[in-house]
Amino acid sequence: MALSLPLLGHLDPAFIDAMDATSDMLRKVWGTQNQRTLPLSATGSAGMEAAFVNTVRPGDVVVVAVNGLFGERMVEVASRHGADVIAVEHEYGTPVDVERVVTAHPNPQIIAAVHAETSTGVVSNIQELGANKGDALLLADCVTSIGGMPIELDAWGVDIAYAGSQKCLGVAPGLAPFTISERAYERRVERPANWYLDLGLLGGYATGSPGGQRTYHHTAPTGMVVSLKAGLERIFAEGLDAVYTRHADAGKTLQDGLEDMGLALFAEQGSRLAQLTTVQVPDGIDSAAVRGYLMAKYNLEIGAGTGEYAARIWRIGLMGPNATEANAHFVLAALQDALKNA
Amino acid sequence: MALSLPLLGHLDPAFIDAMDATSDMLRKVWGTQNQRTLPLSATGSAGMEAAFVNTVRPGDVVVVAVNGLFGERMVEVASRHGADVIAVEHEYGTPVDVERVVTAHPNPQIIAAVHAETSTGVVSNIQELGANKGDALLLADCVTSIGGMPIELDAWGVDIAYAGSQKCLGVAPGLAPFTISERAYERRVERPANWYLDLGLLGGYATGSPGGQRTYHHTAPTGMVVSLKAGLERIFAEGLDAVYTRHADAGKTLQDGLEDMGLALFAEQGSRLAQLTTVQVPDGIDSAAVRGYLMAKYNLEIGAGTGEYAARIWRIGLMGPNATEANAHFVLAALQDALKNA
């Protein structure tokens, strides 16, 4: 509905107010006081780009915890900006081994990890990383965790985080919520190799005190920002705790049901995301045929695995307004049908 | 209306079809056969970023015709990527002097210019630049020209162009239509310092033959793409020539009326954009007071100038569905009121 409202001009005071309100709610969802908290004008992947291009200088040591596709992508992005990357590889389906990551280098500039790995359905302990980061900046990918589970960036010691609008926030894809601590901002790269995502320039545009002077940087996607604001308002109307409980309950119902059907979950027990469930495709079952059947008969899209897991796992999201026990039961019934008849 | 439709998944075949249809229409609006024509998942400024980061190697000579803010920005963006930039400065309000630009260096890698300068209301002759570009790649900013005036990229010899969705295409801000010729693509930077806008990676995602295999790169802003498609369909339903004539007529009515009121236009005669009219603020008139009056009384937003022209010119856009003679008369009447009573 918010997307169908008449568009505001990007310098209209009403839009500036909407941007401020959005940033305030992002701070609450993220558990941060960072003044520099804003939705970047691009999708979640641009959040990762912004995180590294603004903080990595050639030769900087960046330790990346790799336990899925998005950790791999961090390695690629950081190395494009000249980082000396130490990739700490994990078996897919397992959480980040904090001990291995924090001992991978005595004094890295940055430690980076994915909070909720969409490719494997695994949650990692960012708080423990933060407690052991030393002088490094801690950078966390929160694309799939934001709005779906508790996050306390400041208490955990996270310096830089980014997310996407289209997962548990339940809004259309197109914005990358982003936040950076003063400590990280002070260490940032001046004039990074990216004008569009230069936090030094964006600061004057999107943050600052309400009613203060804004500098024109680029034309913000005003419709998208207003819709993100509406999505956040929906979350706060329900209540953050209630939203998290709903995600947890829906995920538990789905995961219990899958195991009752004799299916094996992929993510390691104790580290399973509620909002994104990974399940092993049983021997003899054609993964793509099942997915096609679900789409054709139930208009239900479940994901394939990524890379070598493409045909070996399914990924089932219950995110945002879709995270309900009713939907969990619907998925279970549809999958049961598909396993017999696809 | 398109933005309020239920969202498509970014890998849904229906979305892939929408993306293909959108790219096809962009080719027609731009007058190009370039296979690599697509909406980038960010605003127009990211189009400029993509244009330079994918084509500039450190030390490359880039000649930039600067006759307004967006030419200045090109200088900044190109130099961040290591270009040896030759900025050919022009007086604001004048079009690009092709002779000066093409003789600024004997053999530049890139020549860059803005087709329609939003900051000054001036159109430049890109065709003449193309006819004299030599071996250089020609890069054109079409943010304010696309959909508002005839463009023939292939016939003009333009190799790389970008635009925005929110001006004459009449869609919400959030996408950057982009196109690159095979010739330019072959000369591109492999693994540029920007993963998000890496054309080599985007190629597998968004282009290719209809129905062909797509590679996952990032989650596309599906709602925005569907709305851009709807905006382009509206343009083709009216007819491209009719759309251009409507913009030209509305602009002429506005400009004639402003001169009849005794106001002086800012852009040089013969190089005036119809879709964006610049007018000099008369002596003794408070520019901001007039703009505030128009906003408060008529809900009518006109732009200030940029930089040193902030208080010296107004910028009045008649773009997309707003480009009508009725709106031109409305602006004239409102401005007449404001000049007396603001």
C-alpha cells in the first residue's frame, strides 16, 4: 500500500521526516545508537559493497568467517578492494567457530561474519565474536537476521552491519539498511573507490539531526524508503518480541514437521535459523521436480541450495508476515504431496 | 499501480520475462541494439558509477565535457577510479563545445558528456561528439533526456549510457537504465573495484536470450522493475513521437510564457531543454521565498540552482506525464502570483 502512495520529492521535508523515522526504527531493530544508520539506495548486496569499500585499504588484513555463500562473497568483495583476506573456511551447515576466527591473525583490521547464513540456514554467535575481536572492526551481514531475531549490535560490539529490506522486514527488495559506529567511521577510507556508496558523502545527505540541513547527494528512492518505513511500523505495531516469537514458533513447527516426515535438516542442531530452514533432499528425489510441482500446484516457492548444494538441499523461508504456523503447516502438507506425486 | 501489485520473486520466470520486456523497451527508447541493456538495481547516480568503474583503468585518459553539476560529478567519479581526467570546462548555461572536447587530447580512452544537463537546462550535441570520437569510447549521461527527447545511441556512436527512472520515464526513483556496446564491453575492466555493479557478473544475471539460463547475482528490486516496465508501456501506448512532441510543446509554452512575463531564461538559446527549463531569478526577488510560496500554496515544487547558482536560477521540470501544456500554464500562473505576493 505504501508503494502505491503518490511519490514524495527526495528533498521534500515530508520525505526527510520519513527518512529520519525510518533510521530511528532501524536503530531500534538493530539495537544500536549509531547516528550513521540509514537505508542505502540499493539492494542488500550493495550493503556488503559499502561495508568493505568504505573501510578496506590495500593491504589491510581482513579475516572472513566463511560458512556459506555470503561469506564467500565477502572474501571476493574485500579482496577486490585490496584486502589481504584470510578466509576461515567452515563446513557448510555449521556455525562460525569463533576461536578459529579470532586466532586466524594476531591483529587484523577487520573481522567479518554472516549473522544468519541464507545459503545454509545457520545462525552464528556474533556476540562472542564481538567479545573477542580485539582492536579489529567487527563487520556483520544481517541480511536474513534483521527483523526476524533479536540483534543487539552495540551490546555485541558490532561496528558495521548491513541488511536487506526484502527478508524478515517484509518489504520489497531495493534498499540496504546500513549502520556504522563512530569508531569505524573515524577509521573509514576517505574518498573510497565508490562515489555512490561513499559514507562520508552520504552522511550529509541522510543522517544529521532532524530538521538539520541536508546536502544533495543522489536522488533517494523515495517510494522504497516510505515502504520500508511502513514495514517497520508494522513490526513495531505488533511488537518486536512478538515478531521474534512468531518467527521462532513458525520455524519450530516447520522443522519439527519436517523431521516427523523423516526428512533430515541440513543446518547443525543448535544453530538453526527459524526464518530459513534447510532440509536435505532425500535420495532418489528430484529436487527441481519437487520445486516445480510446489510452484505449479501451490504457487509456493522454495529455494534450491547454492553451488554444489543446488540439488542436495532445499531452503524454505518463513519470513516477515509469512512467518506463521499456518504457513508452516501449509508448506508441510504441500511438500508431503510433492514428495509422493511430483 | 504497478508498485502496489504483489511482488514477484526475483528468480520467478514471470519476473525474468518482465526484465526482458523492460530491456527491450529500453533499447527502443535509446535507439540501440546493445544486448547488454538493463536496469541497474540502484538510482541514476549508480549508473554513472557503473559506467566508469567498469571501463576506467588507472592512468587512462578520460576527457570530460563539464557544463554543469553532472559533468563535474563525472570528473570526480572517473578520478576516483584512477583516470587521468581532462576536464573541459564550459560556462554554465552553454552546450558542450564539441571541437574543444575532441581536441583536448589526441587519443583518450574515454570521452564523456552529459546529454541533457539537469543543473543548467542545456542539451548538447552527442551525435557530433560521436562522429568525432576517434578510437575513444563515448560515454553519455542520459538521466534527463531518456523518454523526453529523441535519442539514437547506435546512430550517434555512443558506447555507454545510463539514465534514471524518475525523470521523463515518469517512474519512481530507484533504477538506473544502463547500456553498453559490445565494443565497450570487450574493453571493460575485468573484476572492477565494485562487485555490485560488475557488468561481467550482471551480464549473466539480467541479459542473455529470453528463456535462457540466468545466474544469481543479487536480488533484483522486482517491484521497481515491474513499475519501470509499466512506465515504458505507458510511453509506447502513447507513442514515442507523441511523447517527445508533448514534452517539446509543454516546454515551449512554458518558456514563451516566462519570456512574456519579462523573465530571462538561463540556458543559451538553441540549446534549451524542453523538459527542464532554467530561468534567472530577477534582481530583488528572494528565490527561496518564491519556492516556498509555490510549495505551500500550490503544492508545486520547482528546483533551486546548484552550487553557486542556488539563489540565481530556478529549475522547472515538465517531465513524463507532467509534461503538458496545461501544467505549463499552471506553473506560469502560479509563478506570476508568487512573484507579486511571495
